[in-house]
Amino acid sequence: QVQLVETGGGLVQPGGSLRLSCAASGTIFSIDAMGWYRQAPGKQRELVAVITSGRSTNYADSVKGRFTISRNDAKSAVWLQMNSLKPEDTAVYYCNAAGHWGGPFNSWGQGTQVTVSS
């Protein structure tokens, strides 16, 4: 099993930046991909960015050019650098890890609130 803990959320003004961190523990060697999702009030959870074991990345169209996902070699941490934040980026951001260990797994962190407001 993989456990995930997010940090780094908070209140920021439009145009500002935040960096989210996610620490992974447990069977991290079994992780195939790590990503960030977000859920705004009244909306479904959506993919923000994902990075694979081969370091391929994919971003939601709404964040391309503004957000950057990265991770360390050990797959024990993943980060989301968010620049040029907009009010519509306000949401709870969740870290995700997917892989295989005796079967497929999909682990989630507890979420961290990001609020973009003046």
C-alpha cells in the first residue's frame, strides 16, 4: 500500500504562485504514475497533471503553461508548481498514486485546499 500526504495549500491572490508537495510512503517502488487532481465545490474531481515512471507528463488544458508537475527519482515525492493562478483554480487538490502490487491500486491523499482570491 502507498500512503500520501499533501502540503502547501493556502490562500493566494490572482496571478500568484503556490507549490504543492506530496510525500509518499509504503510500497513506493510499485508506483507507475503519480498525479494531482482537484475538486471544486459542486463539481466532479478532475485531473490536473500526471507524471509517469518514465517522466512523461500530461496536463489538463486549463493549466497548460501555468502548472508544472515533477517528482524525485525515488518516487517518494511529487510536486505541483502553480503559477499565474486564477480564481477558477480554487479547489481541494488531491495527490494520487497508481500502480501494481499484488493487483492494481489507486491511492489518494487527504487533500489540501487552494483558494485564489483577492
